[in-house]
Amino acid sequence: MNPIITAFASSPDRGQGLARDMRVRWALEEVGQPYDVRLVSFTEMKQPAHLALHPFGQIPTYEEDGLALFETGAIILHIAEHHAGLLPGDANARARAVTWMFAALNTVEPPIVERETASYMERSEAWHEHRLPMMEERIRTRLGQLSAWLGGADWLDGVFSAGDLMMASVLLRLKASSDMLEEYPNLSAYVARGEARPAYRRAFAAQLEVFNASSPG
């Protein structure tokens, strides 16, 4: 049986590829693993059946052969460990790829999500305009450090890996909400290389199809 992932029945990103099931779709496409999708509504995400898979009532989840996982980092690491294509064969290189996965989720993504949340939910607060420069400076600090590491290379550690998949996915969130990424041409090009991968394009098309099917008219 194919693994089953959950995704939004009606995605708030309007099919832009930002919902986190996109990361899992991309990983499965990279390794050539067919998968099935169970769409859930916002109401269903908070019901006992879904909470039994994801205790925080979010998406995506991943089910395969009696195993249920949540959190995109854990899911993609599991996929990468069980299928060729996302982790190098050399043990040290594999460890570095996993390190970049953690760096994407724990170091680069938090300030991006903080700014995103403030922009969407706290814009009317009196302190928002005063706090915004501080949030953006945190992001630029991380982007500057990442840009310096990447330099003129195509990928973070020689060849494309799960670390690049996760990092590019995180940077795509920033690309959709600001123009800060454009200040770092090598990072913009890095993200574009990720978007150009056939596996990414297939995953994006699959997620967009769900949105289009759920849209009236």
C-alpha cells in the first residue's frame, strides 16, 4: 500500500505551495514513491480521529504500514532514510544533510514565521511598526549567514539532499511574503533551482490541483 499523507481540503495559501504538506509531497516525488492523500477540513483537524495522528491538530501527517508520523522534519527524515535520493551514501555527508534539515527548521524558519504571523495577525497592534524592523533584522542576519555559506555553490553540501529540500521550502515562505530574499542573489538562485526540479514541479501541481478543485466556479 502507498503511504498516506494528510493535506488541507481548502488550503489557506491558495495553492501557492506553502502549506507544509508540500514538503512531504516534494520528498516523495524526489524518491519516486507513489502516495495517497487524505484531505481534511479545519474542523476535522481538531477532531479525535485526526488528533490521534497529530496531537496538535495540524497537517501533514504520514501513515505507512502501521506507522503514523507528524512534523515535516520527522516525516522527510523517515522518507530519506528508507528511499534513495535524499541522503548521500557517505555517513559524514548524510549527517551534514540532516544537520541542514534541523538548521532550516530550527534556525532559519522561526524568525520568518514570526514575521509572517505578525503581518497576518498583529498588523493592527500599536507596536507592530516598531517591532517589524527588529523581526526583519533577525531574518537578514540568518540570510546573510546562509548566503555566505552557500557562496557560488548550487547546493548546501555539494549535492542536492533533504537538507536543501527543507531549506528551500523554508525560504519559499519568505519569498511569498516579502522581497528580502532578493537582497541575496545567490539565495534567490538557490530557491529557483529547487523550484525547477521536476519533483518539486510535480508536487506543486498536485497541491495546486487540490486548491483548484475546492475553488468555486
